[in-house]
Amino acid sequence: MTRPLLALLAAACLVPVGVRAVATTIVPTSDAQVIETLPAAAGRREDREARRHLAQWPGDAAIAADFARRQLQRAREQGDPRFAGQALAVLSHWSDGATAPPDVLLLQATLQQFLHRFDDAAATLDVLLKREPRQAQAWLTLATVRRVQGRYAESDTACAGVQASGQPLHAAACRAENAALRGRVVQARATLAGLLGSPRLDPRTRAWLLTTLAELEMRAGESAGADRAYRGALAAAPDDYARLSYADFLIGLGRHDEALETLRPMTRTDAVVLRLAIAGARAGAPAAAADAREMRERIAAANLRPDAQVAHAREQAMFALWIERDPARALALARTNVQAQREPLDLLLLAQAARAAGDAPARREAAEVVAGQGLRDVRIDALR
């Protein structure tokens, strides 16, 4: 069994707000001064060879897809959306979905989702699925995209497509996650427990299912169960998405030192630096001020791009609320964020910002969005 695509896509939703950069201009004082060390991947021979090859034969789908996959992996590992943009640029040769190779369409959709272009991703997947209605990975990707958008009924339809494509375990987990988001916790918990008892379950699939279970328990207010599931997931197959989700869980419980320990081994993407700053400030960690300063510089650099506050408003809202202590700005950013993505964390952030701002109409607005979507989350309920 291949690695569950759902876990990969969930991780892609945590797109960082920008690459590491400083907000001010640096003037070198000597020829030997190093201003920035570029990622080693930029000079890899395989990339140079691929670029040369594609310059001559831009229609070589196999070479283009391999290059795009490498760039997507780097984007995820380093938290740098420029790699994803480079991958999409290479794949733009296939602009006609009716004739593009299926693998190229799936890659385009995955990259669009990584860049928070969710409607574009869904449209690309629709084209692919009209051509290949039994493409399980495409259905699973679509289920995730619609879930991120808070469109649970459409996600259910995609889960049914996963089932029809011959992937019953993934389909059952897909349906269970949607059921749990709607508050059908007992049913979803039982389904996930049954799947976890499947024979010959590979470690990555086990980790994915346990992370899904952990988030279910977290939303249900079952902290002990969530903790066990998170620890089990990280023991089975450590995954950056699970680590970040566990860190958020620990921060929410006030276990800030444990959150810092969970975060420290991770690559310092923007999502990681943000949480280091939040947990560090609350724990009184020596590095907290430096982490906050670095995050502030990252945001300033990211905001030089016109789409930054649309695509990455979640992280900026969290920083404004928990580090800058500016609830009005956090509320504005949280509102912008939920226009694009409506995962539980996004709606929780909107409710937290509305409450911190003392804005009664905004609190009612947040409650209406949650109710209209059908989400059930005890953390959000407690803020009403």
C-alpha cells in the first residue's frame, strides 16, 4: 500500500506564510560576507539536467512530472512556496485538461492545493475524474480539498468515489473524518478503531489513522484520548503534519514546554517558527523573543507578495492574536482566512479573535459560520 495521500494533503494545508528572509536591505561590507545560503537543492545536477532537457523538449511529461514532484517535496520540507510555483510553471505546458496526461493533472491539482488555490484544484480534479472516474487518489484529493473548504457534503461524494475506486480502507476513513467533524464522534471513533485493527497495516497508514483519531478526540474534548493517539501516530511514523497538530493541542492545554520539545527537531518553516514563538512566549523560553522577531521578519517579507494575506492569513492572524496582542487585526485576518479555508483551526481562530476583540457581532458571525458548516468542536462551543 502506498502512503495515504490524505495525510500528505493535510500537511499541504499548512502552507507557511513565506520563505525565510529579512525585512530590511543588507549591504555587504566585504566580498566575503555571506548574505544568504540558498537551498542546496537549487544546484542539484538532476534539476539542471531536467531544466535543460525541458528547454528542448517541454512536452516530455515524465521528466516534467519527476521535476515537479521533487519541487513539491522541497516546498513541503522547507516551507517555501516558490518550489511549488516552479513546479506548476513546468507543468503549465499542459494547459488543456482534455489532453494532459493524468499524472500531470493530479500533480497540478496537488500543487494548487498546496498554494491554497482550492477552487482551481477542485476544477482540475473534476477534469481528471471525468476522464478517469476510478482514479482513487484524485477522489481522495478532492475529498480533502472540499473538507478544507468546509464543504462536507461534497467531500462525502468524493469519499464515495474513493470507495467505488476500490480503496475501502481509505474510503471508510474519509467518511469517518467527515462524520467526526459533524459531531458523530461515537460512530467515527468506532470506524477508526476498526480500521486500526486491520491486519498488515503499514506504519504510515497507522500514523494517518491515529492522527485522524487524535484530532477527533481533541475536538470532542477528550484530551487523554487525543494525547494517546497523537503519541501513537508519532511512534508509528513521525510526520510533520502530526507534529504540528500535536503542538497545537499541547499549546491549547497550556503544556508549552512539551510543545517546544515537539517542535524543536522540526525544520524551521514558518508554521514551526510561529508555534515556537507562541509556545516560547507562554513558557518564558529564552529563544521566544528571537523566534517572534524572526516570524515578524518572515511576515514582512511575505507581504511583499500581493497574495500573502489572502493565501496565508491563518498564520498572520495567529501571530497578530497571540504575539502582537492585536485582536482587531487578528479578526480582520481571520475573516479573510475563512473565505478560503474552513478547517476547525480556522474557525476556532475566528472565534478566538472575535472574543478577544470584544466584538459581539463578530462572535455571532463566527457562530453562524460554524453552524452553517455543520462543524462540532467543543473548543469553539466554549467561546460562545
